[in-house]
Amino acid sequence: MIKQTVGAVGTALMLTPFGMPLVAHGVAGLLVGTVGLNLLNGVINDVKGAGDLLQKEMIKPSDRQQDEAPE
């Protein structure tokens, strides 16, 4: 009985002038959101990679510091 009621309400909502724009904009919103999250993930990974590279460069001594050290 609940399954039939939900099906009837869903069908009625889809066929009304109010229902189709909700579905169409919902699908478009999901696509735009997915693209946005993928772009943001790429930017975050690039920033993390640059930070890791910078940290490695700061940890290892430079050639100039090795030349100046007394022996």
C-alpha cells in the first residue's frame, strides 16, 4: 500500500508543471556540482603537491651551506 501511494505521489509530482523543473534542475545541479568538486579536488592536490615539494627543498641542505661549513 505504501509503495503504491509513493508511486502515485511521485507520478503526480513528475507530471505537474512544478515537478519537471525540479527534476531537470536537480540533474543539472548534480552535474555542475560534480564538475566543481572534481576541479576543486585537482586544485587541492596541486597545492598539496607543491607544499610537499617545498617542504622537501627546505629540509635538504643547499650546496651553498655545504660549501660554507668549516672542515
